[in-house]
Amino acid sequence: MKRTASPKLGAYAGLAALGLLAALVLGRPELAVIATPFALVLFAGLVAAREPQILVSLELDRERAIEGEIVTITIDLHALTPVERLELHVPLPDNLELVEGGTPFTLRLAWDEERTIELKARCKRWGAHLVGEVFLRAHDRLDLFGYEGTVDRRRPLKIYPRAEELRSLVPPLETQVFTGNQVARTKGEGIEFADLRRYEHGDALRRINWRASARRGELWVNEMHPERNTDVIIFLDTFVEAREEEGESTLDVAVRAAATLADRYLRRKDRVGLIGFGGYLNWLLPSSGLIQLYRIVDSLLDTEIILSYAWKGVDVIPPRTLPPKALIFAVSPLLDERAVTTLLDLRARGFDLAVLEVSPVAFASAATGEREELAYRLWRLKRDALRARYQRFGVPVVEWHEGEPLEGALAEVGAFRRQARYSRV
Amino acid sequence: MLALVVVVLLAVSLAVPLPSLFPWPLVVLAALYAWTLGGGEVDQWSPMYAGAFVAVAELAYWSVELRGRAQDSERLTERRAALIAVLSLLGVTAGGLVLAATSIDVGSGILLDLVGVAAAIGALVVVARLARTRS
């Protein structure tokens, strides 16, 4: 620990020296009397000063937590020398909020004393952090010296976004070739009944529909829809965000929605990929399984808004991240022209696209004057026009506000797609 | 008037706070005290003043420390208050002993003055050496 002299040390030394000198020069013992206590405090403090020896360990009760959960930080202290006053500070990331205990805090440790301190912090927002840099400042009994040091006991803590309630998903229009939970529109081996057709040589006997065959006087067989998996690409727009002062942002909400969608689609045995489209491009090739979920969530935890003026379009996205017949589920506040154009480009290339608009309207401050009200209304109209533009291209755009169930927004996407399908017919 | 200036100086240095200014009001107060003593008899109350000086200095430094202090759960405030009280009392006692020592007649003269100067310098050297070896 680094030792520093307190201002008191120099002041007392000066007062004692000045008092004794003045007493000698003026021949007044009273000045020596006044200087004596300062000299004694100084002498006693210097003799008693010892560098404190403290062993510090820090543990987190978990490495992974979900937003809203409480994490316990346990700090174990073992004093090998007595410490009159120890100030201890464990800086916490902004995404953690202390709910029990306090930091910094002061304590006193006796000889060979062991002490355990528990801090409880609530995970406010998703993110990946290192928690556990401990700052120590010890003082001697007479406060003549301070001892400062830092102990690096950092532990990783990943705060995952909390999942939204979701029972049904938006099914992609096309399925892939592997087995999954999605009933394909094509005919083949499966469970769901699709149609009847005449028996052909080589058809399995168990597929014969005996009732239909008896009615028609010839053999008819059932045709089935196979269960196939689908490819879903979650497209997260990270160009810009709308943020409340000291509060949440559209990105926070978007990441929560993206994580929920990835989790639910992966549970259906679908392959899920991720494209973080913003100041820097971040992507994960589509894959399935629990490991892919962890990959996606870990990637989402690193998501941040990087300011960039460079134009980015669909050409910067690696082609392998966009498999044919994949559903591209865009989660975007639709604030940046680059993301808006890229999504329209993807639609123009024939991708099945759905847009979940994380509405920035709630994050905009209320208009106060006549001009501001007019600007606000124009902005809202412009957004409505943008939504209509997407819908003209057959892209469902649903506005989703934080606090509303995601289920409702997805149901709206499903309704639009059903309607669009009927209108095509 | 000067005493009022001293009080204002101390108040300002406490309010800002400027710990480097804390000794100066005490120095001025001590100078005023020496001025009032003039060439008269030895003041028997000087140990009390010594205790008061230490108490003022300790309280001033403590006030600065309290401002930056973190959450306190160890009754450190009470311990520190008691320590200041004890230091003040010890200051009075030590001052009394020094005052009593001055009443012992050991003669006078240039030689004794030189011994006194050497003792004062020696004490400061010991303090300085202690401070160096500890840093």
C-alpha cells in the first residue's frame, strides 16, 4: 500500500517547532507548554505508525444473472495488523444498483480479525461487467499517515436481458430441409394432414385412406405436411437509439426483444442467426441449440451504439448470414436512414421480412410550444408514412412500446401476414 | 479585533476546506497569547490553553475527514471524539508537567540556553528521522 503523510503531520511538526523556538527566543515557557502536546502527538503517532496488512478476497454469488435479480457481493477481510480506520470502496458498474450495504464504507479491524461484508446489488440493465476492484484507504490511530491501495479481485458478471412473455411466434413463410417444429407448406412425410391423392406404385400401405378409398372404389392415400425447421435472422439496428435521461433506451428494449425471440425460436429447433447492424457490423451465422442461444445472448451483451457517419448498406452484410428462405426479424427504432434502406433492400431481394419497431415516441420529450408541437406532429406523420411504405412492400411493421406484451406485437405481425397472403390470392 | 480575524480565518479554512491553512489561526492565536503575557509572571493556565489548542486542531482536521468519510458502521465517530478528548487531557497534563519543570531552579546562563536549543533541535531531528524512516 502506498503511504502518504496527512496535512496534519506537517502542521503539527511546524507548530511544535515554532512553539519551542518561540519559547527559547522570547523566554516564555508558556509557548513551550503549548507546543508540547503537538510534539507528543507527533512523536506518539510516528512511533505507532505501521503499514496495515490486510488480506482481501471478493466473491460474487453468481456469474450470470437476469435483469432485476439481486447479486450478492461478499468481501472477506483479514487484518494481519490492527487498522484503526479502513475505508473500502468497491465501484459498481452503472447497471448495478446497491440495495443492501453501502460502498464506500468505513470500518475498524482489530489484530487478526476476519470480517465478512455483504453487498447486495440489483441488476438494472443487461451487460457484461467485471466487478470487484477494491480500493482501500487505511489511517493510523492519530491520522498522521494514510495508506492507499487497490486490490484487483474482479469477477465476471453477465447480466442477461429478462425475457418477455411469449407463447406464439411469427412462423417464417418458407421452411428449410431439416426436421423441426414448423409445419411445412410442402407435402411429404409428416403428421399434419395435407391432402388426398390416388395411390401410386410404391406408396406405403399405412398411408392409404381406407374411408376415401371405399367411397371412390379405388385406392387413395393421405398426403402430409412435413415438420421442418426454419431459419430466422434477428436483425438488430444499432445505429442510433432514443434514450430517456438517466433511464432506458430503445436499444435496451430492442436487446430484450431480440434475446426473447432468439430464445423462443431456438426452443422450436429453428436455426437462429444474428446481425447487429450499426456503427460496427456484428453477425452470427444461423445455428441451433443451447450453445447458439448463449452465443447470441453474449453477442447481444456487447451491443452498443457506435456513432458512425459511414454509409452502410446491404452489401456489407456477409451473404452466408442470410440463408435463402430465412425470416429476417428486424428489431429497430427506425430512426436511421441506413437501417431503413437496408431493410427495404432485403425485402427487394425477396427475403421474408418482419419489422418490430421499438417505438422511440415514448422516449421523446413532450412538445411545449406551438412550433415544437408542429414538429412533433410532423415527425409522427413521417413515421406513419415510413410504416406505410414498408407495408406497401408487404413488410409488416408493428410498433412495440416497452411495458406492452411482445405477444401482442407478434400477433399483429401474424395478422398482417395472413391478410397479405389472402390479398395475394 | 485580531482574534476575530483568527476566527474568520479558521471558519473560512474549515468551510472551503483548506487543511493547509489550519495551523495559521493557531499560530496567530499563540502569538496573541504571547503578546498578552508580556514580561509578566508565568501563566498557570497555559496547560489549559495547550489542551484547547490541540482540541481545536484535532477538531479542525476531523471536520475535513468527516466530509469525505464513507458510511460508518463501527462507532468510529464516538471513538474519534473520545480520542480527541483524551488527547486534550493529555495535552493539559503534559503542559502541566512542562510548566512544573520550569519552576525547578537549575540555574541560568548561556550554557543552559545552548542546552535548551540543542534539546529542541534534537527533538525535531528525532521527529524528522521517524517521519523519514516510516515513509
